[in-house]
Amino acid sequence: MSIKSVLKYGNKKLAAVSKTVTEFSTPYLRALIQDMQETMKTKGGIGIAAPQIGVNLRIVMFGFEKSERYPNEAPIPFTTLVNPVIEVLSDAMSDGWEGCLSVPGLRGLVPRYLNIQYHGFDIEGKVISRIANNFHARVVQHECDHLDGILFPQRIQDMRYFGFEDEILGVHQ
Ligand code: NI
């Protein structure tokens, strides 16, 4: 296991639609998930998707106790999700600031659904199903977007609210 470099916006692998995982509990999958975890922790992220380290498989992970990048947000249980599916539970959306390890130094204001249920599997193939609201729901939507080749700048509706985080955090927080 090792810390991987994170691909940056513009890399073709980030724009690809990732493939469904068909085999669980494999040494390959375990090693991949450890690499994702180490990379995410080292870079200070609260979520990462497999394509960000160059692997186009439908795997995301997220979660934190305390985040320097998002100091005002409530903790999210640490979760690895394989083949995730999101079900939107209400039409309610809100705008929130997002960043991404693949878009270093930048933040944008992105609308996301507030209430979702997500389904998927852990690496053993056991079903995970959870209702998530607010920031938890936002993070899951952001990570799952990566599996369809979508990065947060593509979700920004008003490009005035996209810029460098040192500038934005100074103005808006
Ligand atoms: Ni991201």
C-alpha cells in the first residue's frame, strides 16, 4: 500500500465513466482501498473516488471526525462504498462550498440535494444502505459524481462563485 498521486482536473481518467466492481474481497480490492485511504488522509481530504488515483472502478470513500478543510461541518462516519447508487428523497437542494483533491486550491458554490438515501456494498460485498442529509449528502453526491466523470466545477451554476480558496474563504466565511 502506498500514497498515490491524485490526478488533476483535465486528466482523461477523471472524465471517464467508471466500471462496476464485479468481484469482492479480493487482494486487489483491499490494496486499492488502502491506497485510497492513505492518499485521502495524507492529502487532508474528506472523500476520494478511485478514478482520482487513476483506477476507473466504482468505488468511493468518505468520512471524517474533524476536518481542517471543512471546520464547521459535523462528522461523517468513515465509509467505503462499492457500486454506490443514490436515491434522492426530496426535491430540496442547497448551495454549499466544495473543493476537491483533483481541483487543488479552488472552491466553488455547488447545489446538491439535501436528503438522499445511498446504497452500495462494502469490500466484502455486504450491503450498505443509509439515509444522509445536509453535508453528509453533499459529500456522497460529490464522490459519486466522480464515478460518472463529473467534477464539481461542472455543477457550479454561477461562475462568480468559483475561485481560489484563500480568496473565497477570506470573503465568504
Ligand atoms: Ni472530488
